[in-house]
Amino acid sequence: MLKIKGLIFAGCLLITQISWAQSKRSIDTNPLAGTIDFHCHAGPDVSARSISDLDLVRLAKKEGMRGIVLKNHYTMTADRAETAMKEVGGIEVFGGIALNRSVGGLNAEAVRRMAAMEGHRGKVVWLPTVDAENNFEHGPGPRKFVSVVKDGKPVPEIAEVYEVIAKNDLILETGHSTPAESMILISAATQAGIKKIIVTHAMLLGATVEQMKQMAAMGAVIEFCWQAYLAKKGNKNLGDEKAVITCVNAIKAIGAEHCIIDSDLGQPGNPLHPDGMRAYIIALKANGLSEHDIDLVARKNPAKLLGLPTE
Ligand SMILES: [Zn+2]
């Protein structure tokens, strides 16, 4: 029995290695081969979305992508990821939970149940996004918000959330916190034993290159999203060249080993996620990011964070 189990295990390993090697070979012809989109909005959602979870997973698989992470601001996506992955097969689908008011804000129990969801596809915990205090300051109308830092320290509820993240080896994302808040949150996270930290679209939230370098030195990975670089007029997916150059320079300054790129797409009227990812990779390459660095930010770094083999 043990022998049979061993054989099956070896077989699985072989299949994983072959598919990874195959995807490596096809990178030359398909820039999307082996990539992972870490930031995908899809329906059903509270706000209108351009595509459903299932259709997105089917499309990403067809385009040769290795995986996607489903993100929703209002509900967890660990269950949806498991359903989509089972239904489509042959592609990695992950989810998580954003700690906005709809799940009770900084609710450790919600994170605990998300991590325990069948299939264990729930890997990411976003600190408040749409309900972040920072978002509230820039958003329209009076709303309640979820604070993450007070008087220079993480609010008390963060401690239990961090404990659950560390215990389950989940990925902490800083959500829509300010760069100053993110520094405080990253430092507390590493002290709490959290090994995987992503600063959610740091530059979009005002982080300077110096701040991002500092965050990376503290152990965080910096996220860059194509949505921020779409052209303002005409064919959006051609990208805004000036903005793309800023992105390339930032990745080079921080070091590609500390960065990931993804789409943050799913909004009606914007390109679909795989189209965005492809355009992003082509634009980065055209503006001087090396193939080696693209491999890190679009394939290896996200895979490592998600616990997938990278060789
Ligand atoms: Zn987003």
C-alpha cells in the first residue's frame, strides 16, 4: 500500500515538473505562460464586474496562465476559488478575505474560518480596502471606516488577526493603508511571525521609491497593478508610457526579487485580466525590464508566496 502511495506521489511530482518545464518552454511564444495574476476582481460581486469567476478561470487557463487569485472587497473568496478550481481544473485558483466592514472589519474569526475552508484555497488576508480610514479620507460621502493604526501603533484587534495569519502561514496584504501605516503594520507583522507580506499597489497609495525600498528591506513584497497604468484615452490597454516607465524604474530600484505585477482588473469597460497581464508584460519589456526580472515579478515571486514550486 505504501509503495503504491509512493508511486502515486512520485507520479504527481512528475506531472507538476513536466507542466512547469513545458510552461517555461512556451514563454517565448506566449508571454502569459506560467504567469499568476494575484489581483483579480470577478463576478458575482456587489459592484458590476466584466466577467464571472468561472469564465475568468477558463479564460486564464486557455491563455496558458498558471494561476489567479480572486479578490472581493465584501465577501471571502476561498470557497469560490475551490469551486472554480474543481470545475475548470488544470489551473491554480486562490482566494482570501478583505477585512472590510461587511465581514466585521478586523475579525480574526472570519480569517480563521476562511483559512479552514474546504480545499484550503484561501491564502490572502487584505487589511481594509474600501473601508480603510485612508480610503474614507479620499472617498465620497460620510461612511464608517476601519482603522488599522492609532497613535503610531496597530490597533489592538490586529494582534489576533496576525496570530491567525501566522499560524496558518497566510499572506498578509496591507490593503488601502497609507504608506506610513503600512510601515508600522509590516514591522508588527514580522514580529508576529508572519512570513509573507505584500504591500497592496503601494505606489498607487502614494509610497515613494525610498519608502518601497524600506518596505522591501523589512521583508515585504511590493505589488504593482496594470489597472494603474492603463492609457487614459484611446486603446486603454496600450498603457500610459510615462507611467509604465515610472513603474519599470521603481521595480529596478527596489529589485525585482521584491516585487510582483498583476492586473487589478474586472471593471466593466476595462480590458479582461489576461489581456491586461499580457499588455503589462509587453509594456515592461518594451521599457527596459529584463526577461529575468519579468520572470520574477510575474511568475516566480507570486508562485513562491502561494507555496507553489518554482523550479
Ligand atoms: Zn483591486
